[in-house]
Amino acid sequence: MSANLSHGQITSSQDEFVAHRFCTFLSAQRFIHTHAVVVSALVLLCSNRANALVIDPIFDPSITSSSNASEIEGAIDSAINTIDGLYSNVVTVPVTFTYDPAASGNLLSTTQTYYAVPYSTYVSLLNADSVANPQNTVLTTALAYLSKGNNANGAAPMAVAGNQLNMLRGTAASPANAVININSIQPFDFSQPASSNGFDAIGGIEHELDEVLGGGGAGSTLNACSEGNSFFCGKYGPLDLYRYSAPSTPSDSITAASSYFSIDGGVTDIVDFNQTSEGDFADFAPNCGGGSPSGPGQLIQNAFNCMGPDEPYTSLSPEFTMEEAIGWDSAVTPTPAALPLFAAGLGALGLLGWLSKRKVRVSLLGAA
């Protein structure tokens, strides 16, 4: 059995970034959730995380009142700790987590706010990040080949998720209002490795956190525009700039036989993009596919995953390259050696997927 992973709308909230001086408190809170509070470890953790991403989980009563609250919170903390440890950008990302029933074809879903940004402003922000972080060679290459991709003339604005925009601008001026829902009707395994009778909750949460950072389904406007959300029409998402059907042939078609993620003008196919409208067009394909150098298991960012384990999320994962290409910088020190579940028909095959919902703020940011 497999399911669709992420596409929609949320009510507005006033979430603001939390200053890094709260690192000890947030770390302590996270360790409490996993029943392993060690004060000396917290001090060390904060000192190591002072120059890195901090995802701040907010647990909704639908989780805290659940009979398996500790298991759900433990899975969330595990996913957060993995992604916090991969990226060095100094930003705090508040995310509300819920555990409510949803459609039978959905595993998890993300809702968040997007902003309209002029292409020139967006590219300038990426260039500034690249200059400040020359070790991010993925971004260096991606910027060098923008002239080969979609929107190369810069005529269309970008639609950018709030947390990615805040990261690039170094501010908390663009509230993202991110909410991740874990579908409470699905048979999740909240610890790893997931069994053949359960979906990998930790991998699913990592999938949605990628979208909170602006990757995966959040990185394309194709779904939302095709579904009639006019805000996204006439704009490109960050990953749309790296969408190709052949070398030097950018693709913004939802009917093409195939499209893939490439940072060098389409020469290298890093991973195929999903081309099935029931899933996010900036998520990965094939259904339930694996094969990452990161290790065995299904890709974290697949549009549709089956029961059983997902791959480990590491700096070798294609998801990591995806996030580096939109400005998230590595916190990993290289080793010397490596200087909508489909609708009914596919549901019968066990295909379930992630659902990514979008709330938009119709505002055009001026030049940075």
C-alpha cells in the first residue's frame, strides 16, 4: 500500500521567529519530549547550534491529548533533529504540528504562506547567499546555469514560501504560518525502521519539513495554478527554475512525458520530478522509488510512497541537493574521503502521498 504526500489554504496566524537566545529552552523542551534531559548535553547542543537552523515545534492539542502522544512527538523530534543538523543557515522556523483525520489518500499535509518576489530580487538573494557560503557549490552551479532554465529572462515574479524568504533575507518579516498535519487515520510507524505494514512517519515528517523550507511541492507553482489558484499563475517556484525535459530544454509542462531536477542546464538528471497531477509536481518520482546514495529505502521527497522504510536523510540524499539549490547551506563537515494517495484507482495499488496546501499573501516585495 502507498500514499500521496503534499497540495492548498490555512487560517492566518502571527507566528514570529524566536531569538536564538532561547536555544537552551527549546533544546530542553525537545529533549523532554524524548525523555532524555541531560543539562550538560543541552549546553553543548546550544553552542553547536548557534550558527544553524532551528526548527521550533508547536504541538497542537490533537497531538498532546492523543493516547500515543509520546510516540508522535518523538517522531517529530527525530525528523527535526535530522534536518536541523543538515543546514547551517541561522534562522528559527516555527512549525505547528497537528494530528487530525484527513482524506484516505493523504499521509501528511503542509499549509503555509507564500510571497510574490521579483525574479531579480530572488536571484540577488541567492547570489548573496552563495557569496557568503562558497562551500555551497550546488548553489554556485545552479546560479551559473539559470540562463538555461525557466524564466531565464526574469520577466515573471517568483512565488516563495515564507521560511525560505526569511532565510534568504535574514529577517522574520515574512511569517510563514507553517502547519503540518499527520493524518490520524493512517497506519504510521512512529519509529524506524518502519515495518511493511506501516508508513514511515519520520520520513513523512522530513518530507513536509523540506516543504516548510521551500523545497519539494512548495518549490513549484504548477499544481496551484492548474487547480485555479490565480496567485500562482504567471509565477515560478524556486524549483521550477531547475526543471528540465532535456539538456538546455526547460520544462514547465504538466503534460510532458517526464521532467527532472537539474542544476547544470539539464545535462545531469539528479532525480525525476513527479508528473502526476494527484501529487506535487516538484516532488520526486517514481512512485515508491529509491536508489539514493544515501542508503536503502524510498526517497523522502517522493510524491507517492508505499508502506515500509524511507531512505535515511543525509547529505548524500537528492533532497539535500534540492535544498542547497534554493539557498540552504550545509552544516555537514565533509570527510577527507568525500572532500493525494492517488484517487481510487491507484489507492487500490497502495499508493498514498503527501498533500501540500498553500495560503498566499498577495504582496510584491521590492528590490532587496
